[in-house]
Amino acid sequence: MGWIKTTRVAFAMVSTALLTAGCETIDPYTGEKKVSNATKGVAIGAAAGAVVGAISGDNARERRQRALIGAGVGALAGGAVGSYMDSQEAELRRELENTGVSVTRRGDEITLNMPSNISFDFGSADLNSRFFAVLDSVSKVLKKYDKTLVEVAGHTDSVGSVESNQILSERRANTVTEYLVVRGINRDRTIVVGAGENYPIADNSTAEGRAMNRRVELSLLPIREQA
């Protein structure tokens, strides 16, 4: 349960930063001016999402990387990794500005947190119409930066049974993956994960917290040269 401790640390760090930043700030993803309390929820969600990051595990990622490299997909070497991910991050931030999607960077990993208000209606695995343009923008960048793995993870709140939430999270992750594939993303680059209710980034006892936990996260990882 070490990730819970890490999440609490991230929560405290973000809260402290917000308190010292003043009463109002501009949300970089929605472009809105917000008072500190409203901003706090968004920022904490983004920070906690970055702590979760890719959850498929090293073995799954390494197997996928070896398969892609074996199929002739180019890999990144040493110092090229950081600059490649820097460029990809910058383009994602430009494309996703004012969409409500947060872009977070941890080392050489980029996580896109796509909240429920733009992705799926409650209890549904059908794409919200507002989600199409977001995924089109993501696809545009992913096609350009094809030396990355794309982990698509569906997450739910804790309403309902563990089993139904697991199934719903898998369906949502598969729906997003299929959309990306239709838009030209190589299916072999994707790793699909149903995380169920296991990785909350907010308090499930509140409506606001549950809305933050109902999300899809795309984690982008560099395809590295094998030693």
C-alpha cells in the first residue's frame, strides 16, 4: 500500500503550494480563473493521478516493447529518450489546452487524466460526444510520436460491486483503445487495463471525489533500445 502513502504526500505538497499561491489561479487545462478551493480539487486529482501512473507492470511493458522492436518499430536510445518525451509532452499540452484533460509528467512517463465529465456518462462505457475531439487530438500526437507505448487504464468510483466496477473499467478502457486504433494508432502499441475501483485519486465518500475517480488515464512510455 505504499502508493497510498505517496498519494498522501502528493496531496499535502499540492495543498501547501496552493495555499502559498494566493486566492485565485488560472487552470492551465480549462483556461478558467478559479478560487483556491475549486483549483485544489483539480490539482490534487492531477497530482494523485501522476502518482498512480502506468499500472500494467514492468513485465507487460517489456514484452510489448520487445515485440514492437522485433517487428521493426524504432526504439529510443539513451539520451534521446528525455528530449523525445519533452517534445511529445509539449505538443500534448498545446493540443489539450482548455479541454479539461490534465497532462502530468513523471520522469520519462506522461499521464493524461481524462475525467468523467468529458469521457463517459455515469455507469456507461459509451464515449461522450465531447470526448471525440479530445481523443482525436491525442491520436494526432501519438501518430507523430510513435516510439511510445500507450497504456489505457479505465477507473471507477466505489459505487456498485467490485465485480461490476471491474467490468465497467475494462469496457471503458477497451472503448478508448478501439477509438485510438480506428484513428490510426498501432494496436500493438497499446496495453489495456481495467483498474476497477482500486486506484482512487479522491475521496469516494463525496460526489466530487467520486467524479474524479471515474476517469480514463493514458500513460505514455518510451520504447527503449534493449540492452
